[in-house]
Amino acid sequence: MHHNRHFLLLIFIFFTSLTQGQTMVSGNVSGEWDFRNSPYHLTGDVLVPTGDTLIVSSGVVIRALGGYELRVAGLLNMSDARLTQGDGIFVESGTAILSNSRIDSTTNGIKAFGGHLQ
């Protein structure tokens, strides 16, 4: 009986750890995406709205499964992070500051339409 409780506790801890550190994202976003909640899975198109800032911290992985895109009308500050899959990053009227970051396996990479890349 005592062994069964330990076994059940280990199973609970194992399955809980599998779900930690994954964040599903869609719609308007701002604030900070950090390594603890990485990877970030785009479950729909994502927009950093005008006047808002999204900081993507070191070590973060963004997976845009399903062909979704990250649009920037505000400010995107991405440092030592990675975006993979999906349509890519579209800078509409805002600014994207990318430092030591990787964008790979995307349809369009990074495109600026009236916005600024730094």
C-alpha cells in the first residue's frame, strides 16, 4: 500500500511536469514571454497592438504551428530567442528589435510593411 502511494505520486509529478512550460497563445499580446513558460505555441494569428510592447526573453522558443503569424503594430523586442514554423514575423506599422535571434522553417521569415526592423 505504501509503495502504491509513492508510485501514484511519481506518476502525478511526471505528468504535471509534461504540461508545465508550454503556453498557448493567440490574439492580441503584450508583456514578457520568458523561458519558464517556453515554448510558446501560436494557436492563431498573434498581434502586438499599436502602443503595446512584447518582450521575448533569452531562450524562448515560439512555435507557430498551423501557418500562423506574428504581426507587429507596436514594439517587439526579441533577444536570443527562436521563432520556428508558421508564416513568420510581419512588421506592419511598429518596430521589431531582433538581437541574436533565429527565425527558421517559416514561409516568409521577416517582412516589414511600413514598420521598422532593428
